[in-house]
Amino acid sequence: MTEQKKTPPVLRMGRIGYLNVLPIYHPLEAGILPHDYELVSGPPALLNTMMARGELHVSSCSCFEYASRPERYQLVEDLSIGSHGPVMSVLLLSRVPFEQLEGQEILISGETHTSVALLRLIMRDRFKLNVTFTTGQVTPALRGKNPPVAFLAIGDEALRLRNHPEYPHRLDLAEAWRDWTGLPFIFGLWVVSRAAAEAKLFTSDPGALLRQGRDWGLEHMDVILDLTAHGCPLSREELAFYYSKGLVYTLGEEEQRGLSLFYQMLADAGMIAKAPALEFFKL
């Protein structure tokens, strides 16, 4: 009797459904860079949950998720979603000047843990403001009978609402972090399932593929701009600035220092058990 070969498992890769990762994933989605991954798109919170359940093998992931459960993950080297200054897509918008938010309630999106944690730190430790938070859908709330006095918007929603006429006071959270600490802020990481790595499911480094995607996307920015131009709230010039100046896709020494400081602040504030070490995947 001939021994049947085992069919290798289908590896699943999570993709945040936002414009900010398009330069990385377009080459993979368009077949420009061949691969064997099934790509799964969704908001950060959903991808975090799927990674935690073992339904994804590698994924973009909020940096808060990695800090909360570092025993489940290893980091992809030299890849992140961050900013060295204004990021444009993580914004606190307010009807009143920020110093008047004392005692007020801020509406936050349920799609993000990292941005909410950063906002909590900024309100408490940077501005010394005592505020409360409620979770809900931002855009429907703005159309309701009692719109919030202030809200946190992220991703494409933030790009669309950034110039809302009824919310003239705007705080770019990445810029506020840079002004506060002098370091970049890292919102998202790419993580590999530690269980998948220990089971030796990877025959090649997923990080190498993702970095190739990033490099292709940044080198072919005209293609990326053409893809995002239709229906996007930003002009072509603003999009070019967003991808080239607003965002950073690396995880070098300075970005790691910013990430480690954020983790230490979260630990000091009791938001996570302790600041995790940055442990990277090796094939």
C-alpha cells in the first residue's frame, strides 16, 4: 500500500481592511507577488480575535493585542504601521477646546484597542483630564439626536471626518505622541501565530513576502494612488503625503523604542500586565 502524502494546510493571512495597508497587500492581491496564502480582510479587532482563535496564521495586528497576549505571537521583522508625526487617520475630534473636555464623555470606536489606549494615556497623563469613554459607531452617532461632544475616529472613517465643520478641534494622536515623547508611534504590527510556527507550518518566511509587498507598493506609488483615488476623501496630493510622510512601514530601532515606551506606559497605567519583550519570528 502506498503511503498517501498529507495535504499541507492552507495558510491564512489577515489583512486590515483600511487604505493604510494597500501598498503592502496590493501586490499580493493582484498576483504581482505569487504566494500560497488565503487573504482574509477585516477590521483590527476582528483580526485580533481570529488570530487568538487560531483561525489565522499570520496577520496585521494592533500593537495592543501583541502586548495583551505576547505568548501567542511572534513579530514579523521590520514591518509596522506607524507614524513619525501626523498620521491623519487616528483623530480625536471635539466640539469644544480640549481643555474643556474635563468630565465629558468621549465616543470611541470598538474597532481599535491601540488608539483607545493611546487616547487614554494622552488624556490622563499628557493633558491631565478626567474623561469617560463610551463605545459605539461613530458615523451613525453623528447623525443621531444627541451627537457626542468629542469622538475618536480611525482609519478611512477618520480621513472622511477629519474636517467635520461641527468638530473644529482636532488632535492627531500620532503627532501628540511625538510631541510628548519625541518618538514614533506604532499602531499596528504583523504577527505570526506561535503555535503555527512551533508546528513548522511555514516553509518560507511570511515576513519576507510582506516586506516585498511593502517595497513594491512604495516603489509603485502611482499605481497605489490610482487605486485609492476614486471615492477617497483625500486628494491625490494628500494621499501621496499620507503614504509617504504620514505613515511609516518599518520597525527599526527608533520605532522599536517608541513601541517599547508605549508598552511600559501601558503597564505603568495598569492597562496590561507587563511590558512584553519584542520577540521576532525566525524561520
